[in-house]
Amino acid sequence: MRRQHRKRHASPAELDVFWEIQDELWACMEPILRAYWPARRTGRKVANWRASVNGIIFRMRTGCAWNGLPRQFGDDSTVHRWFRRWCQDGAMQRI
């Protein structure tokens, strides 16, 4: 009798993990985010949205606290504020 071999499932360490949005996906996401935040002529510069989205992904994947975000994603409170704003406005649901 031959023994059947089960398919080996990838362990979590072998799965591809991404923390950064690919260019193709960002091209689809950016117009949705811009629709919820019209350009202004004056005031502060807007935070880097792509870094903020990457920070949101990092936080969701790791479960870290907002203030535990690495600096590469920008200021933790700014990332959290954008996340709340996009959720309240429905941008995250559209994405």
C-alpha cells in the first residue's frame, strides 16, 4: 500500500509579508484617498499618505500600538489621525 503524501502548507515564516503598498495598488488607492481630502492652497503640508497607509498595514499586521510604529511610517499620531479620518469618511471601505 502506497502512502499518500499530504500537501505541505507554508509556515508563517515562509509566507510573503508585505509592509509597503506596491505601485499598481497605490495607483488605485490614491485617487480614492484624494477624493476625501481636497487640495488646499495654504496651510501645512499634507503628510505622506503612502507612508501612512504602509504604517496602517504594519499596525494591522503586527498588532502593535499606534505609538509603537517605526519612524519610517511618519509620526504615529498623524498615521492614526489619517486612519480615523479615512474610516469615518468611508475611504477605507471603498479601498
